[in-house]
Amino acid sequence: MTKKSPFIFLVLFAIFQSCDDKEKNQQLTDRENVLLEKEKLFAKKESEYQSLIKLRDSIFSKKIL
């Protein structure tokens, strides 16, 4: 029985370690998803900003003429 004890502990350690990895992977996936949403929002705001800049420039060019 004593020869099996280290093997059992090794198996239990591997099981607990894999559970921790799953949690960390899920946390990483969640953080990546949040980051992607923030990047999409930033890209949308940048697009709106560029549109407003073009509108402003077109209004200024009409006033000058």
C-alpha cells in the first residue's frame, strides 16, 4: 500500500492542477473578450471622430469660398 501512496498523490496533484489551469484559462478568455469589446468600441469612436473631422473640414472649406 505504501508504494501506491506516492502515485495516488501524484494523480490527485495532476487533477487539482488541471482544474486550476481551466479556471485560469477561463479568466484569460474573459479578459480577452473584454479587451476585444473595448477595441471595437474604440474603433467605432475613432470612425465617428474621423467622420466629424471630415464634416468640420467641409464646413470650413465652404465658409472660405
